[in-house]
Amino acid sequence: MRKEDSILITGAAGFIASYLTGYLNSLGYTQLILADDFAVEKKKGNLHGKKYKELVDRNELFSWLHANDGVVKAVFHLGARTDTTEMDYEVHRLLNLEYSKRIWQVCTSQKIPLVYASSAATYGAGEHGYKDDENLSKVLQPLNPYGVSKNEFDKWAISQTETPPFWAGLKFFNVYGPNEYHKGRMASVIFHAYNTIKTTGQVKLFRSHNPNYKDGEQIRDFIYVKDVVQICTWLMKHQPASGLYNTGTGNARTFNDLVRAIFSSLGMQEKIEYIDTPADIRDKYQYFTEADMSKLLQAGYNATFYSLEEGVADYVNNYLLHNKYY
């Protein structure tokens, strides 16, 4: 991946992809082809100040790629329907499965390396663990249509005999950080907790309904978006073995840890209230998720991850307090 290469980023006005765009700019990459639905007003701040070669509407992308055969040298396919509360599978099937198959087929025919967004939602309740083993995909049981669509594409990709010269499906865990302002209820817990604390001086967390966990001690693998884009870029540059790669820290933390880091960053005394987990999600609620990061580390990735405290402090003090984009 050379600085003069044209690089395609899908979902470019969204959270992670817009941050990746800015990160690549900071490394000297400006020949970027950005694809998305750019008519979405609430996303427009994410691309302010970014340098790119061309904007392409997502509905016109395949016509553009056909007309520009050989131009693109790398693809980061991060565009998706990410709403986990959208229960109509057809929506996810079209955008997350069928659209991704077409991206794959173009990358195969034009010999373009591909890094795409999968999701830790593919792991379901975690009954099979959180190891990014391709053989595991066939037995996973995601808990919602979004997770199903992501796992269906992973399984399809793994089964293909004709592939891009390199491909990596990244199973994103709990990503947080700048440029998620537009995501509404799908924004990170950190974003919502910060706004609640700023408004009310306190925060509410779900009470534990599992005797093995105390209130607020439910555990998640929170990863700062700055680490995510480093992983994306490293994989595209180094191109180790193709396959699925977990994208977490491998060091899960509790929700209590998370909100305490926010209170600390704001210089406020912590005030936490525990409320019942809604009955309709209680039976499917995950009490523990943690990425097994051994595959990526064995492939040679050795950058240090932000700790939860470091990531929250940077996000709060340099972005949220100032309503600032990256």
C-alpha cells in the first residue's frame, strides 16, 4: 500500500471509516475513494477537513469500479447496516451480505486486497468462546439479524475458492471514540454514559441478574477506535495469512470500570445507580465478552493498545468536551 495508490473506503461517512480516512490522511494517504450514502445529513461532520480523491454514492459504486478497473489498489469495506435492533433480516441481508459479496467479487476479479468489517456479534452468547477460528463460524449462533448477516458473510467468504489476493474479516468488539455522534442509540456505552453524567451528574447501569457477577461487573472488551484503525492499516500493509481476525484488546473490563473512568476524566465524584435489565433482553444478555487476540499477535502485530482509562480520558478531554470530530 503506497501513498500514491488509490484506496477505496466504504461506509466512509460513518464512525470507524471516517476515522480511518483521517488516520490515513495523517500517514500521507490522500488518494482515497470514499463510498457511502452522502445524503445522510447527520454524518456530514465526519468528513469535514478530510482529504480524498473522489466521493462515490454507494449505489453507483459497482458501476464506478467497472469503469475504473485497475485503479483501486486496496479496499477497506466498512460500510454496513449496524443497527442491532433492526429485526427485518432482509435489510441486513441486502446491505451486509449481498453488497459484501459484490465487493468481494470485484476485489477477486481486479486482484485487490480486501479488509472488511465483521463483528463480535457473530459470537452470539459466547457459548463457543471468542476465538477467531474460521472453523468456528459454522456453529456460531448470533443473537440478532445483524449478527446473523455478518456471520453468513464470514461463512461465505471462508468457503470461496476464488478470493482476493489477501483478505481479512475483522471481528470488531466494543469500539468507541470520536466520530460516533450520529449513531444515536447505536453509539457506544461510553458516549451515552458521558452525556448522562454531564446532564444529571450520575449514571445508570444494568443490575446483574446472574449470581456469578455483581452489579455493574458485567464485562466487555472495549477497544478505542485509534487502535482499530491501526489494526486495519497494519493488516493491509503486512498481509499475513488471509482469514478472520478478532479486533479487541484481549483485556476485557467491567461497566463499573468504564463509568469510573468517565467520572475521573471529568473530575467528578462517581454516582452509579443500578436498574433492572429489561425483561425482553435479560435472557440473551451477555455477561462476558473478550477477544482472543492470539492470531493477530502471532501474525506479528505488536502495537500497544490503549487501556480503558487512557482511551476514555483521550475521548472525553480531546473530543466529547468540545464536540470535536477527528
